[in-house]
Amino acid sequence: MNAISTPFGFSSTAAEVAAGVDLTGRRAVVTGASSGLGAETARVLATTGAEVTLAVRDVEAGERVAKDITAATGNQEVRVVPLDLTDQASVAAFAAAWQGPLHVLVNNAGVMASPEQYTEQGWELQFATNHLGHFALATGLHGALAADGFARVVVVSSTGHQRSPVVWDDVNFAFRPYDPWLAYGQSKTANVLFAVEATRRWAEDNITANALMPGAIYTNLQRHTGGRGSGRVPADLIKTVEQGAATSVLLATSPQLDGVGGRYFTDCNETEVVDRRSGTLHGVARYAVDPDNARRLWTLSEELLAQAV
């Protein structure tokens, strides 16, 4: 299986990646599209002619972004629908209300290194938001994705996944001391594993899913980590929002990704599998692309969601 290599890289912007792509008549959903990477991803998808739905918690902010996107692109098919990934009723309502096929689902929303919090089901907040909410959304929209015939799911993960595998016996930190970065890492590993198993399970429906590391970008995601002053990433590795959205847009639109799934990308290219923490923003941990782990996570996720009903 050859790694996917593209003409794009670290400095490429989402607009450059999407240049010449025509998605007229296609439909896309972007979660967390009221700011940051989600807003830019939605904007560039709108330039391709796609109908774009901004799935957001803050509807007022989403409406402002949608208005700006329409003004900038001329695309009148930009809409806003409420979605709270920590609320299973909200996720179910979104999926139930969707009608017709869906070509692209971008699982972009997320939280990072948040203080210890739990949902009403007892789920650790980052695992619940970053993985379980998106898992429920994607499975709820499976029929719409299958109806397209060539649908793609784009999963925004992070190099932070190298901080922790899924700790099967204690995903919700019931026994081990809570650590915000380990919780974040576990949730981002789950994102990659979802892409692996969704591609396998939904192969007959021609649905593919790929995960990505967008890069280091200053957005609202850093609200719990000190933002620009944290110094966690060297200045020369920081991307603009336009550059940060490039890999998401590539996975959503590039003809090179036709029929390709279950892989992990950084800087618009598939990255290498690593057996030790890489110390860079590249590399995907072997445990995050392990098919047995992926199947186990899918089963666990189904069980957790079933218990929440």
C-alpha cells in the first residue's frame, strides 16, 4: 500500500488545495464551523460550489460566519444547524433532520486539554466531545453518506494522539488521576481509530474516512492551554488558519483520495507510522491505526451509546 503523496505541503492553503475542484450539487457538513479551522474549511468548500451546513453550538456565531461565507463566495447554499456533540439528543436530532445524500462530513469540532469535566452519562468530556459525539453523528448519518455513493468522512485528529492510546479499562479516568493532555491524546487516538474502522465497515457503501493533523494553529482550541504565549510549538511551525485548514480540504476534495481511507495525513501528505513518540508534528502511532484496536473501539463506542439511551 503506497503512501499518498501530493503536490501540497506545510505552507499550502485550503484555497490552493481546492483550486479547480467543482463540488456543485454535492453537500457537506462541517462541525465546529463557527470559528477557526471549521469556518475556513466551510468557506473553502463553499467556493467549490458545494452546499455547506455549519453544525455549531453557537448558532448566532454560526450565522455570522455563514453570512460572511455567502458574501465572500456568492454561494447561497450555506446554512447553520445547531449541534452540541456532548448532548446525544442534539446529535440524534441533527441526524434525524437530515434529508437526502451527504457527500462530505468533516468532524472538525473539538476541545483540547480541558479541565476535568464529565457529561451526564459520566463520560470524560474530551472523549465524549472529540470522539463519541462525532461517532454518534457519523453513524447517525450513515444512510445519507451511503446514499451519495462516494462519500468521505474527514476526521480532525492531532499529533497529540501520541500522548496516549485508548486506555480500554479506564477511558473515563474513573481510577487514574485525571490528566488533561492524556485525556486529549486518548480522544485524538480514538479519532484515528474511527477512520480506520469506518472505512473497513462501510467499504460496501463506498464511504471512506481519513484522519489528519492540521498543524499548530492559534484558534479558540487553545483557550485552556495558554494560547499564543504558551510556547509549546516553535514559531516557525505555526500555521495560519488558511494553512491549517488545507489538509482537511484536501481529504474532502482531492481526486487523489478517491477510494482511499483509513489513513492519517499531516501537511497534506500521508505520514509515517511510528513506534515511539516522534517529537515532531509528523507520524502516526502504530496503536492508532491498528485494525484490532479500531474494531474494539467501535464496539466500545456502540456499547457506551446504547447505555446512554
